[in-house]
Amino acid sequence: PNADGTLTLDGVLTDRSELKLPAELEGKKLTAIGVGAFAGLKELKAITLPAGVVSIGANAFSGCEWLKRATLPDTLLSIGSHAFSGCRSLDGVLLPKGLTTLGSGAFSGCATLSAIALPDAIDYLGDRVFSGCSSLASVSFGSVSYIGVGLFENCSSLQKAEIPACVTSIGEYAFRGCRALETATLPAGLETLGEYAFADCSSLRSVELPAALKSLGAKAFDGCVSLERISVSPQNLHYTDDDGAALYTANRRELILCAPGTGEAEYTAAATTEMIDPCAFAYNPTLRKVTLPASIFDIGADAFFGCSALEEIVMPDGKNCRVRDGALYTSYADYTGNLRVTLVCLPAACGKTEFTIPADVNAIAEHALTGALGVEKYAVDPQNTSFKADSVGALYDFEKTELIAYPPASEKTVFELPSNVRTVRPDAFYGSGNLTAVTARSMYYKDKDGVLLTGDKLTLVVYPGGRADAAYALPANLQYIADGAFSGVRNIAKLTLPVSLVSIGEGSFWGASFDRAEYAGSRDAWENVEIGRRNEALTENLTFAVADEEPADLVPIHPEPEYLLGDVNGDGKVNSTDARLVLRVSAKLETLDETQQKAADVNADTRINSSDARLILRVAAKLQSF
């Protein structure tokens, strides 16, 4: 009971599959559903909340996996955080017009939800309210003024986003992973677009940034591989475009993004360019030549990642950047004053069969060598004190404790990892099409039939790209798949993942393909696996060995409460006291619980009135029997 005489429901009253909650319980009006009241009740398939309910608490229905229908009253004002999260069978819900608050993750993971309309009254939207709603194809935004963090993240069926004019801010990750999204209309008044806001929207073809935009987060369009045009309103004071092919800051000193879907083979950066953002050219499948000015002093991480056709980077020697023997380098004085010379990119299609690390290079950026599939051997200048190569042509740090890259075009079929190697970089074996086994016998790494695992055998590190297994089942106790472990692998007919799996790293299956991938457990269990970015090759084609069985419709597991017909007050006798109580109920001066109602309806007409009272008096006087 609440202080105002109303009631908050904090637990399950029945075990029925379909619940229609009463407006009153024990004479008190039901106004709220408490925190976690029905959480994890898998048998629940439908819920109807009565008029008068104004709030649904956090996690109230979370994990109700077979809940298909939720009928919400017009009086509802607030839905708490994660209230319906994980209700993956929920296929329709109508949000009341007066709803003002939707808490964080309120409908996250509702994989069957296909359409949603946000009421105009909404004034608070939490983070990731609809994230993971993979069937969500239609959204009406109402009059919301902002799009929260991750609001529609991984809504992979969403094809269109017509964001209303009143929106001024789109949060981080708001539409990340909306792979079917082809168009996104940004409102004229939009001022802020968060980082990764549209990242991995692989079907997005064009974007126009409005005049009001002041702040654009990092990698807002990273992984938008089909983006053909990114344009900026001529009135924008902060950003500009290069004829739709690339995005810059207004002063053209920072190159933010080169649209990867233009189909162009060459791009020349503006002569004023001083900085290239992380992933600025990434995932471009047609770009063969990039020309950069000498004025550039900073190049972000993975600027050319996934540029599979890139043959040449042309750049005059500058103060901080240069091209040498076809590879791009940067040089800076670090916080100790020492010069740090970093290999940033060896173009994937450079045509080199052997590549030598120069004497002064003391850092190699992650993925700097990924994709250069023609390299048969890596070598290191004898004067270099930071790196070493072995007789196979594999590249290490100077102490040989980290394997940086294995030559992908090496003809060897078996590679033995040195016993003192403690770290293997992600994608170190990318494209190793001849390699069928990586063996190891150390405290850090071990192999299982040529597949490299960590010493505790809980993490799969590398699956060699030259294997041609008709079927490969990951070890039964495996918990982790390392970053890049299966990247570029294309020869597996059937891949089976164990139920013990806890997480899959970033890019673990980037560029991979297989005829069939199956998880040994159920879809329900798969929801608990943490999955990093760039693993669509697996997740979009995964099947499940165990079907989630829908619970049968239930009747109460508790027996019906016993009652004596006519004994309304439950004292074991039928007399005038019971008749008086019935008359008070008929006059709405009293209320009865379910058991009392059954005892009072002596004529079985589903109503409790004076007719029942008269019959009770006749039975009490032994003039009649029930």
C-alpha cells in the first residue's frame, strides 16, 4: 500500500499465462507495477494493465521471453528502465498518448517488435530504449526533441529514419548497426551528432548534414560501406564537403571521412589538410590511389583499414609524415622527447612480396599490415632495435615476445609459435591462405590439432586460413574468441560454437565466410554472449541447435481457494450477517476479494446484489437450499 491509499503491485499473484490485472485489490486502487514484479516469468504470454495504473517500475517484465502482448492503459505516464527488456516475443505494443517517460533499455532486446510510435507527450527518453529490436522496421518519432544514446542500436531491420524537425541532438551509437537503413533525414535544427551515431549502417547511401550542426562525434559514419555521398549545407559554419565525396571541417584542415561507396579509384585530399581522422578512408573497396599533402601532421588509427584495392599512397615528405618504399609513416617526439616513428599503412594491393621494416621505425600501428596479402616475407633492417623477423619471415618485437604479423603469402603450411611469445596481435594471421596449422607448446599458448589457443585453453586465438575442414566444432569448454581469430577464413563448411561461449572479440569473423554456422545452445542462451563489432559474417547467418520451446498455457498451479456458498464473511456459517454484507457490497459500501465474491454470488448470475442477499436469508431460515 502507498501513503495515499493506492497500491503498487510488487509480485506475481497468479501463474496463468494471460494476466488481466484488476483495477482494485483489497479495496485499494492499483496505480503502479513495482520494480521486477514479473521479471523472468517465462510462462507469461499476455498482460493487460487496468485503467488507473500510472507507472511501470524498472525490470517489471524483463526476461518474460514469451510475452507476446502487453495492453497498456491510457493512464500510464511512465515506463521504467528495462521494464520490458528481453521480451523477445513481444510483437506489438501501443504506447499511450499521455506517456511522458521511457526509461533506459525499456524495450531493449524485444527482437520481434516490428513497429513503434513514440507519443507526442514524451519528454524523457533513456539510453538504448529500443536497442537490439532486430525486427523493428517502422518508427514514428512523435515530437521528441532528442534521440538518446543507442536508442535504436542494432535495430537491423530499420530501413528509414525520418527524424522530426524538433530534434536538436542525436546521441552516441543512436543508430549504430542499423544495417538495413538506407536513408536518414537529418532535421534542419540538428546541432549535435554523437560518436558512432550511424556507424555500421552498411546500407546507408547518402547523408546531408544541416546548417545548424555544430558538433560531430568521432566515427559517426564509420563502417557505412555503401555511403556514396556525404554533403553539408552551404550555410554550415563548422563543416564542409568535397563535392559530396568527402567530409572536412570548415577550414579544410581536418579530413573526417572519404565516402567509401563512391566507386572512385583515386582521391586527392585538400591542399590545406593537416589531420586525417581515424578510419577516414576505411572499408573503401575501389580506392586504388590516395594523394596527400605534405602539410599533414597527424593520421588517425586504421585510416586505411579494409581498403583492399589500395595500391599507392602519394605524399611529399613533410615534417611529420612521409611515404617510403610505398608505405606510410608518421614521426613525433613522445612525452620523453624521444622520436617515435610509426608504420601506419602498407597499402593492401602494393604488390610487394617482401617488405622490410626500416632502421628508425620503432612502432607499428595495429592493422598497419593487415590486408597486404601478397607478402611472402617480412624483414627488418639490421640496425633496427625495435623489431625482429625470423627465418620464416614472421615479424616480432625485438624481444620476440609479441607476434606482430605472419607473412600471408608464405608457402609454409605449418608454423610453430616460439615458446617465449606472450602476445599475438589481432589479424596477425589474416589472409594466411596456405597455413593449415599453428602449433605451440608453452605456458602462454597451446594448440589443439593446429588451432591456436591460450595456455588455459579458454580462448581461441587463431584458426589458420588454409584449413579446409568440412566441419569445425570449437572446443566444448571454450569461453572466448579473440579479436580477428577467424578473420579472412573462407574454407569452413560448418562451424559450431559451444554453449560455454562468453564473448566474441572485435572483428573475430571479419571477412570470413562459411556455408553454415550453428550455436550449440538456444537463442535464449545466445543472448548472454557478448559480441564485438565487425562480426556480421557470423551473426547474420547463425542457426541454433536447440529450439526454445514455448511454455504451454498454464492454469493456476495452486488449488482454487475453498469457500462455502453463502458464507461471505468466511466464518463458516451462512446467516443474516452474510446477507447484510452482500447488501453493503451491492450499495458499493464494501468490496470483496475473489474468494468472497464466489461465496456471495449464490444465484450464479455473475452479479452480487439484493437477489443474492434474499436467497442467503432464505437458506439461513432453512426455507431453501443452494
